[in-house]
Amino acid sequence: MASKRNSRNWDAPQRHPDHRRPITRRDFVSQGFLSGSALALSGGVLSLFSNPRDAYAALSSDLTPLLTSPCNIATEGAGKIPFICFDLAGGANIAGSNVLVGREGGQMDFLGTAGYEKLGLPGDMVPGLNDPTTGLPYANTDFGLAFHSDSAFKRGMERSMAPGRGANLNGAIIPSRSDNDTANNPHNPLYGIARAGADGSILTLAGSENTDSGGNSMVPAMMMDPELRPTKVDRPSDVTGLVDTGQLVGILGPDDATAVMESIYRISSNKMNAVDTGQTVSADAVVKDMVRCGYLKAADIADRFGATPLDPADDPAIVGPNGIFSEAEFNANNRDGQEFRKTASVMKLVMNGFAGAACIEMGGYDYHGGARAEGEVKDERAGRCMGACIEYAARIGVPLMMYVFSDGSLSSNGAIDNSAEGRGKGEWVSDNSSTAAAFFMVYNPNGRPALRGGTPEEQARHQQIGYMDASASVQRAATPAANNVNLLVNTVVLNYMALHGEEGLFANVIPNHGLGDSSLRDSMTAFDAIVSGTIGPLNPA
């Protein structure tokens, strides 16, 4: 059955006749009425600095140990695998038309034709068949995790990634219900990832929205910690504003700025020592440490960030003739450019160890009720951003765990969009929480992550954590995560820890986790460890 729709600007706000008027921030974001804004952050009053990129000088060896004790200044990332999640606000399609989902036997235990039709795939495009144009299967495993060969996520990722990156990728899908059109989905795992040890040399967490989660969906209440609230980063100026090395660097030159700040530290320290012997007015020990460590921190900032190109726009691996994005793409005054700058800013921080983990929110994914083309365009854009994170991790040689989720999902009734961008697939006509799923991918510079299990059948069940029935509805009793978003988040944290070989510590990190005993948790864990505990200091690119 064919359906013809009037064309429209896919990035225009979505006015669904079956939805109430948007009244909350989440409503505005998911329907595309609202996009992110920026907040620039500057250094503290004792930092005295402001312009990165002009100098680099070594901090004196006698002062370096004082950074960690007594000043407790983080000089590197925590050595954990970088973590980035994508929050597709509005209820995007993930299962079927993008990442394949199957029955109890895993992704390749295919659903019925009617089930795939509900997931937007007509009968002549279902997994198990071959594409008549290419002759290749519609079930594609180039990335380890099986995607539909015409997945918009996959097309976008391939546009951002160098050929052959898939050999170092693998992933898992988690069929899991979540409510549609509500702000109450506690989908965001960042606080749990921080509890598992992720940290950065500048900040612990970042997010593209100024919310408690850094994104659209909420943080699980049991994980909420005000001290971990993500710093808002959604454009390059937010990144450069995090570290202020100041005019002193430009005035004095490469070596002298650090030397001056060291001298101020030494003078201040001597003055404070005099306080201890009663030679000057008394002062509280806390104030003395603040003054001492403030100047030492300023010297360390000048040392480490004076020459580091914090601005993603200045990183040739990200922008330029050989970059992930061309200058025209990166600087475009449209939604593509906005999302590319946001993604570049976040991945620059996380992959270089400046932040431990981050959330990238992308709005407008409540794309039902119109042509299929709208969903394809937006999904491919999201795929480009996902692929950019993987490609950047590959270029600087670090592993990455990338997690993709959305609040609820949607379904098709079989009407076909035969436009060029609709690609002959089913139109999305309504919200449908029973077709929801989330997935994660892992990039390992040393080779494709290995699935758990001693046989192909066991490995297939570790790659799909849970399952759908033949009609494409999540089986709620398949796993604890299938019908509980809090436990979905816990499952993601469990898998992050398992990549470090630390799943045995999970109950200590997430008490009252709800994922059962170690045997059940093992069945919900996809991969063997790819690092042991930590991966060593993550140095700036």
C-alpha cells in the first residue's frame, strides 16, 4: 500500500494531531520546537588565566607530587573506557529497521513478516532475504552487531568512519519497554558510569543539555548525586571555556608563564609557613591550602593546557581536509552543523580523558505521523554522529563504549513511503512502547570485542539481551530490564564494568540493583573484558 505525503522541512517542529500541545521542556525537545543553547564556563578566581594554545612548559619535578597530595588535583583521566550515550528524544525507531532484533535465539532468530512490518520493514525487505540490487543479505554483520543492511544508523555511521573500522566493533541490543511521551523515563546511565570509576581531568560528566542528566531522560533516583551533575557542553566554545589559561601565557611566552605561577606558589607557601611559626597573623589551615593549591593548580593548567588544542575546530582529526567533518559540514548554519559541533565538542572531552563520560541529546525523534523519509533523514544524521565518536576513538587509539536509547518507540501500519528518502519502507504512524529497545557498541583498538559464551548459540543470546515475540513486542519477562527502565540502566552499567573485568564489584557499586544473582547477571553481560581495570592515563591528543 502506497501513501503520498506533502514534503516538509524535516527539522521544522512536529505538530501531531494526536498529541497535546507541548508544555514541558521535554515536549518541546522531542517534537523539535526546542534545541540546545550554550553556557560558557570559565576558570576560578585563582586561576588567573585565559587563552589556551599558546605555550607549553614543564611543571617542576618537586611540585608535581603535590598535585595529588595534598592538593588532590586530577592530572589525567581515571583510566576507564570512555563512555558516550546518545539520548534520541521523542521515541525513535531502534529495533528492526536499524538494529536487528529477534526471538529467543538472538538477532538471527527472525521475527514473523507481520512483526517486521510493524517495525517498518515491508515483506520484501525483511531479514532472511537478500537485497535484489546488491544480492547481499538484509541482515548485515559488518559491525559485529547485526544491522539491517539499509539501516539509516548504519548508513550514517559508515559516512563518518574509515573503511574497515567495523572489524574492531561489536555490540548488543536490549529489547526493553519504556513509556512514550513522558518525562519520567529514568534512562540516563551517566551517574552509574561515574560510580563505576569513570572520571576526567577537568570534569567527571558532561551533557549537551542543562539538566540533571545532561540529556532529555531522567537519572534513576537511586543514582542521583548532586556532585555528579553534568557540565553543559554543546559547542566548541563550551569546551575552550572549561580551561582558562589567560593572557599571562601570551604575554610571557611558553616557559615563563608556568615559571611565574610556580614562583607565586612558592612565595605563597613560604608566607603560609610563616603563619605556622607565629610570624604573621593567624589563618585557618583550609584557607592556607586553598591559596597554596590555587596557585599550584594555575601553574599546572598553564603547563598542561597552554598548548593543547582543546577547541575541536582546531583538531585536524575532527575538522578539515582529513577530518571526520569537512569545514563546510562543521560550520554549516543548519541542524546538521549544530549536531556535528555538539558531537565533536563532547567526544573531544571524553576521548581525551578531560571528561569521564557524557550524554549527547538529539531532539525531534518523535517523528511518527508523517513520511518515512523524515525518520530516515534524522536517523542517518544520528548515525553520522555515532560514527564520528567511533572514528575519533580509532584515530587517537582509545576504546569506547557508546550507548543509544530513546524514550519509547513507534510502529508502522504497512503504508509505504516510496519517495527517494523514504526508500520504500513503512511509514511511522503512532507511538508504541512495546517495540522499544536500546543498544550499545564497543570499539576496541586491539580487535573486535569477544562475546561471552562457548558456542555460537550462547553468544547470540549474549548479543541480544532479551527478545521479542514473532509479532515484534518486547517479552517483558525475558530479563529484569525488559519492563523496567531503572534495571535497563543497571544492565548498561554492569556491561561497562564487565569490559574492565570488574563485574564482580557490581553489587558494591549499585546496591539493591535488581539484576539477580551472579548467574543471571552473567546472562545479561555481552562481552569479555577488553581492558584490565584501567587502561592507563588518557593523555590529551
